[in-house]
Amino acid sequence: MTFPHLFLPSKDLQEEEVIIKGERAFYLLEVLRLKKGEKVYLMDGEGAYFLAELIKAKKGRASFKILEKQWRERKPPFLEVGIPILKGNRTETAIRALSQMGVVSFQPFLSERTIVKMDERKKKQKQRRWQKQAMEEAELSQMPFYPFVREIGRFPDILEKFGDIPLIIAYEGATFREEKLLYPLPQRVAIITGPEGGFSDKEIEKAREKGAYLVSLGENILSAEFAPIVLASLILFSYRFDTPLRVS
């Protein structure tokens, strides 16, 4: 039987009885219609998850008794994603899908051809919204690890942040005249895909200088919100089935 999964701060999971209030309690009692005696998994976001039984419920407040504690070790690859700021809800679409796939963290970024304009207040609002959505999708996929959405940066800055791990960039102009096979795939990998207008030549040259690998996602041009999902799937497949990744 599958039980609902819910993230809570680790400090709230220290006692045998856990009290949940506010929005989280509303979700359990009013949206999921949880009844007394039914069970959930409460997760701390770091691999620990607790089987808990609802023992008391009233409007805006739910009390659970911890029945057992389990632990899951996070398995590689540990995937970090540089996610472009896209028009409308497109960035949200990518973050939701990637969160279900087990991405460790997201680094949203603005680049030379980013269409969307936003001030600092808007950036913080977006970050909070995306963090909430990433958490919800991880809960739905029953993954006990918290995906982090970091502050919005600029493309040159995230190249520096990813400087200590292998970086793979999807680029429609990638060629394989000097074919390379990335094998074995490292346990920790960062990937980046571009905005609606793609990357400029200057940005690609800068990425090459930083040692980034370029990869093609095929002859078809993908929508900007789907490209990171396809690239992440490619990385997960290559790692889990021990196959080399063709890069330039």
C-alpha cells in the first residue's frame, strides 16, 4: 500500500508525537482527506523518513504518532541543473519534471538571450515559488531528499559555481569532428540548457574555456522547457546502464 509522503523540518521529527499545523495540515486533512488511524511517511529531506499514524485531527492541526524510522541512502548520479529563466510557466514545467527525477539542486540563470526581465523582488518571489513546487513534486515521487532551488544568477556566475564538477551543456551547434566519449560518467554532474534564443557564441566559448562538455540532443529543435528534461534523462540513462556519453 502506498502512503502519502510529506517533508517536514528535521527539528519537528524529534519526538514520538509530531504535530502539523497550517497549510501542511490542511493538505493532509482537507485535500487528501486523511482519517484517524491512517498512515503517512514524514521525511526530513536528508534520507530519513518516518512511518506515522494520524491519532488526532481538528481544523488546521494534525497529530501523528511515529511508528518506525527508515533511512535511504542517496544513489548517484548526483545531478545539478542550471535551469534557464523562460517565458510564462515554462521554467516551472521543467523544475516540476526534474524534481520527480531526483535532481539534487537547481541553479536558475539569466543569459544574454533571456527574454524575461525581472527585478530583485520578482527574482525572490520566483525562487520561493519554484522551491515549493520542487518540494511538492519530490513528495509525489516519494523521494526522501529535498531538491534545492538556489538564487537566480547569471550565466557566467554559474559557470564559476559549477567549476569543480564536470559540466555538460546541451548546444544545438555541437559537432563531433573530434569525437570524445565521456566514460565512465562521474557520480556528480552539472547540466545546463539554454533559453528560448539559445546561447550566444560568446557564452559557448566561455563555457569551453571552463572545460565544459557540449552535447547534441539530436537533429530536432526542442522547446526550451523540454531540453533539460531530455538531457537529464540522457545522463541518468548513461550512468545507470553504464554507457558512454558522446560529447565534444
